Amino acid sequence: MSFLFWYFPLINLVAFSTTGLDKWLAIQQKWRISERNLLLTSAIGGTISSGFAMLLFKHKTAKRSFLWKYFLIAILQIILVYFYVIKSK
């Protein structure tokens, strides 16, 4: 339990920071963080903060292909958590 207690806040901090940094890099017209890495931070547990960062920074919200992948990851995570909770009862 202590691993997850530290893992989820840390990965969400990384996901939020990565999205914010990518937005800043986009504004500065510098080399960007790949969409693959942004989605990876979501897939490994940073979905909530990635979504919040996208809304807060208005980043990647108009790119439909990115949003489809992001929401697919979120739906799969919801399904996994649902079955995990059912199996644990």
C-alpha cells in the first residue's frame, strides 16, 4: 500500500509538469515533448493530472487524435479499476 501511496502522487506530478512544460516549449517554439511520452505518463497513472493540465494550460485540447488516445487510456483505466474493486470483494 505504501508504494501506491507514493507512486500515484509522484506520477501525477510528473504528468502535470510534463504537460505544462510541453505547452511552454510550444510557446517558445522549441523542441517538444512527444505525444507518445505525454500519453505514456497518462497510461502509467497520471491521467487525472494530465487532463487537468490540458484544461488549465489549454494544451492539446483541439487535437482530436490526441484526445481520442487520451480518453481511450482513461476508459481502460476506469475498467481496470472497476474489475480490480469487484475482484477484491
